[in-house]
Amino acid sequence: MEEKSFKKYIILWLSQSVSGLGSSMTGFALVLWAYEQSHSAMSVSLMSFCNYVPYVFLSLFVGSFIDRHKKKSIMLVSDSIAAAGSLAVLLFLLTGKLSVWMIYVMNVVIGMTNAFQQPASAVATGWLVPKEKISNVSGMNSFSNNLIVVFSPMLAAFLFAAGGLPIVLLIDLASFAFAFCVLLFFIAIPERAQDKKQGSPFAGMTEGFTFLKQEKGILYIMLTMALINFFSRLTYENILSPMILARSAGNSIALGMVNACMGIGGIVGGIIVSVKKESRHKAVSIYISAALSFLFGDLLMAVGKNVFWWSAAAVAASLPIPFIMANQNTIMYRKIPEFMQGRVFAVRNAIQYSTIPVGIILGGYLADYVFEPFISSGNELAGTIGTIVGNSAGSGMAAMFLCTGVCGFIVSLFSCFNREIKKLD
């Protein structure tokens, strides 16, 4: 029976990966379209911001709803609403009425649907996949996600140049229809009797936090990962691209190579995780992987002066990420009772990703108004830092990578010695 359920998960994973490719292509094409309209980097940052804020906020309240409703139905409805948003964008575009603010609204809607879809999908995964294969499944997800990272920008850029935004949106809708039909007709997700327990959104949030107070190790993992996510998003989310362009005299090929290496590193890490044996020291492995990512990724990105070193840094930063996700997921699935998973996963999303919108907005501000002017100011401290990261355009953003590398490495290293976290091993 477990083997049969795992085969169903493989089918679900493949169909969701196809849908994810379509969605990612649309996201990239919308960035291209929005930048053409506004010529503003902040407009691009606001697209991510509008997606994350409702996702984080709603995640606080949806846990009890997810635990007492059918996970398959939640996934189908959430995906349908997101697809309706893409369809609305397509219709406005074809009638010549599409504007940037409408894309912000669509991203808000997608963020809201993700708040329901992702924890429901996480619970369904735990029910379809045997416990001993959770780590391998996490590696599979990292593999497919990073494969999408590598290929979706290239495909979207090609299609955008060939047929404009409408053709990308049509392919996105086709990929949604495929994944929807697979889930509807071929995947049966088992339900548990406890799912029917009634409870208000606030009660579900309270129960989730109450569980975390009892399982302090899991709570500390979420809090430390929130801090790690902040340092990561401060630079990689919206600083990496302008830094590479500034330090390479606007070489878009160099930027493409670095982004591709980010995806390749994640793919390699995902393959290793999907085939290797489960780690015996899962909690410590989370933070060792994070520390290595900051040490060899951020610091090398800061001091690198050419495409070779930036590409090496991209691989070093992304390769350990699947190990972080695999070990965290394995711990959570084994420590959280099935009837509580929806509530706890939803609260996890709210805590762990709450720092991402702050990092996205703050990163752009610090780059433009603090670090770039500081490095070019010519004072003694700026000169000292300049000997490490350089004194050309983009060196201020490189200094930001230097700071996040040091801070992220320290946070990761100290988290290894947290008593409650170590107990999880």
C-alpha cells in the first residue's frame, strides 16, 4: 500500500512540476513586461512583496481550516483561483487595459491561494509518502524546483520575444489544466477522521503555537530559519542581478550564466539528497549546510571579480539548500502528529517566511541609499572594505553580500549548539 501511494506521489510531483514551470515562466514574463512599462527596479521588488505579505499573514489563520477539510479540494480550488488570475491578466492584456497595478493585485491573490495550497500539499505529501522516503522526496522537489529556475527564464524570454506575453500566459493556463486533471482524476489523497474537528481560525493558530511551545526544538528551528531567510533575501532576491550587471558593465550573458549556476547547484544538491541515505544528525545538518552556503556562497560572491568566481559562488550557495529543506521536513513530519500538521505547517510558513518581505524591500533600499554611496564616499573604512570587494560600481552591493555571509554564517553556527535543537537528533 505504501509503495502504491508513493507511485501516486510521483505522478502528482511530475504534474505539479509542469504546472510550476508554467507559473514560473509567467512570473518571469510579467517581470519583463512590468519593467518595460515602468523602467523601475522597485516595481519588480513590489511584485514579490505583494506575493509574500498576504501569504505570510493568512498562514497564521488557515491551519485549522486545512486540517478539517479535504486536502485535495483545497489544492484544486487554490490552483483554480490562481489560474483565474492568469486568465484575467490575459484578457486585460488582449483588450489593452492591463497595467502594472493589476499585476500587483494578481500577486496578492496568488499569495493568498499559496497560503492554503502549500500547507495542504505538505500534509498530503506526508500521507502519500512513507516516512523513510520524506528526505528523498524533499530532494526530488529541490531537483524539480531548481530545474525550473534554470529553464523557465530561458523559455519565457524566448517565448516573450517570439509571441509576447499572451503566448506565455496561454502555456501557463495549459500547464494548469494538465496538473488539475491529473490531480482530479488520478490522485486519491486519503483523509483522516481527525480532519473533521471543528475550530475557528484563531483557535487553529493558538493550537499551532501551543504545540510549538511544547516542541521548543521545532520552534527554534523556525525562528532561526526566519533569520537565515532574512539574510538570504536581503541579497539574493533582488540584489544579485543588479550587482552582477553593475560589476560586469551590463553583461546580460554573465548574469544568465550566474543564474543558471544557481539552479544547477540546487539540481545537484537535490539529486544527492534524493538518492542518499537519511542523515543521522538531521538538526545539526540543517545548520552546517546553511553555514557552508553563507561561507562559500555569499563571501565568494562578495570578493569575486569575474563570471568564473560568481558562478562558483552561485553553485556553492545553492547546493546545500536541498539538505536544509530535506532535514527540516523529515524532522517535522516525524515530530508533528498527523491531525496537527495543517495547523503547524501553516504557522511554520507564517514564522519562517515572515522576514522575506522585509528583506526584499530593505535590500533594495540599503543597496541604493546606504552601501553604494558608502563605498564610493572615500572614507577610511570604505577604503578598507574596498580592498576586499573593490571600488567600482556594484561594490556596495558586494559589501552587502560580505555582511550577509558573515552574519548568516555566525547565526547558523551558533544554532548548531542550541540545546533544544540538538535534542531533535
